[in-house]
Amino acid sequence: MGFVVTTDTVQVAALKRPLQLIKLTNPAGLCVTLSNLGAGLWSVLMPEPLTNKAVELLQNYQDPGQFARNPYYFAVTIGRVANRIGAAAYMHKGQVLSLLANEGPNQLHGGPDGLGSRFWDFDIDQQKDRVSVTFRITSLEGDQGFPGQLDVQLCYTLLAHHELVLEYSAVSDKDTPVSLTNHAYWAIGGVGQNTVLEQQLQLDADFVLALDKQLVPTGELVPAAGAFDFKAGKRIGKDIGLLENGYDHYFVLNKDRDQNRAAALVRDAVSGRTLQLFTDQPGIQFYSGNFLDGSIVGNQGKPIEKYAALCLEPHGYPNAVNKANFPTALLKAGQLYRQCSRFVLGYS
């Protein structure tokens, strides 16, 4: 069997436009579903090696109407700027630029109507050895307070060997901050099974960003020691009790790391599944699903409980627009923003 592509249009009363789902299946039976809402990574079904039974690896809502609000940012592309911008403002050329706040005084994940809440256009390209879906959207001048018109493109490519590649690009007609990522919630043990606490995580990171009480980076880099030391790999739940509310931290990747090795590796001992993340970004936000509270039913018909799934979000330093010691998030007018991340699934 070669690559198979199907599309489906779903009418959801709570959404402004029809939901379009694009299902990609590779010759090994890995099935990835994408969505025009938020250029989202909607579903990943992976066949078990012995039974060939398809197992869902992405946490989602049972009711797609929840995407009208999407309180957990399930599945979607995050932008213009991922993570938090302190005080929803930044200084540029001596002028304070105010953004729309949506988490107390701060801006989170691009604002109250960020790119993850928009409907994107898309094209499909099917080749013998791969299939790609390219999403496109234009964010107009002043959108969520950001300067400049920003044209964004995200290309998902599914390969034959259980590899999903995400390639982002963007260009603006004015200087503007850009830091894109995907906010899929991975449950590689199978959605609705156990929590992520027993899964093993390895992160090639020597530092994490210090946070204030509002989870906004202060500008300080602290050694990835104690609860934050995942360099050799350990159970996610081993030291999580040392933290006030689990992991929601930006891990700064080792600058001298081997680019041919995964920046992050998750192992589920029960199923034997693994997830590797390769990225060209300087760090990864690791979120352990702390705010999932059982109040919403998930795609397997069960309440989505705390630690049900995790996020690995590769992107630039959060709050970089307000910290001179961080690598810049400012995209110059006419300059091309690029980012590439690869998610590789397997069995150990």
C-alpha cells in the first residue's frame, strides 16, 4: 500500500466555518489527521506491531465544538509568538508596543485570537515517498497588537518510516516578533490509558528558564538540576512532587549537542512506544498537562485528567522581546523566518 489521502468536511455549530480534516496514511499504516482550524495536528493513529490495532496517541476533545474556545490549546499551531510575553508589551526603537493580554496582564500563545483559533487555507502534495499538506494564513497589521502584516506557512510532511516533519516559514513587511510552535498533547501510551508520570523523558538540556509567579521568564538561566535534570532520562513523575504544579518550563537545549540525536525522547514502558523530537530551535517547552482537570471529556470518551498527556513545544525563548540576554525573537521586515521540527515514532 502506498500513501493515502482523504479529506472530510464537518459542520460544527459552535465554529464559524466548516471544519476540514485531512487524513494522511503512510504504507506502514500510521494515520495522521490534520485540521484547517489552527493548522492543527488533530490525531495520530499508530498500529500495534502484533495486532495491527490502531492506537490514538494524541489527546483531543470528544466534542469538536470545544474548539470554539479550546481552553487547553489542543492540536493547534501557536503564534504569532508562542508562550508568554510579560505585561503584554515590549519596547522597540524607544517605543512601548502594547499587545492584547489574555492571561492576566500577560499575553499567552499569541493573544486572545491567536493563529491557533483561525481557519487556514491549505494545499495537498502527494508523492511516491511522502505526502505533504501546506497551510497558509495572513495575519494583518495590528493583529493582537503586533506590528506588520505577517504571512505564515506551515508544511506537514508524513514520511514512510513513522516520521512527521513540520516546516514553518513566515515573512513580515515590518519588524515584528515571531516564534511559532505546535501544541499537540502526546499520550504515547495510548489516549485514555495511564498518565504520563510513568513515562521516561530524556531532554538534552543543561539549563531551564527561571519563571516568576505568573510563569513568565525572568531572564535568568538556571542549571537543569534536581527535578529539571532529564539529561540521562528519568520517569516524569519521579521528581514532579518537588514542583508546585508540575512541569511547564522552557528547557534550553545544549548548544553543542549532536544534531543527529533527538533533542527529546519519550518512552512508554508498557506499550514500548517511543517519541523522538528533532528540532533546530534553541529550546523546548515541556508541559506535563498540569491544568487538565477532568472537567472536559476527551476523544476516548473519558474525562481528561491531570497528566493525561504532555506537550513538547520547540520554539524560541519565551518573553525574548523583553530580555536583552535572550536570543532575539524579532523578525526584521522582509527577512524570512524558518523553523523545522521532526517527530519520529517507534517501538523500543
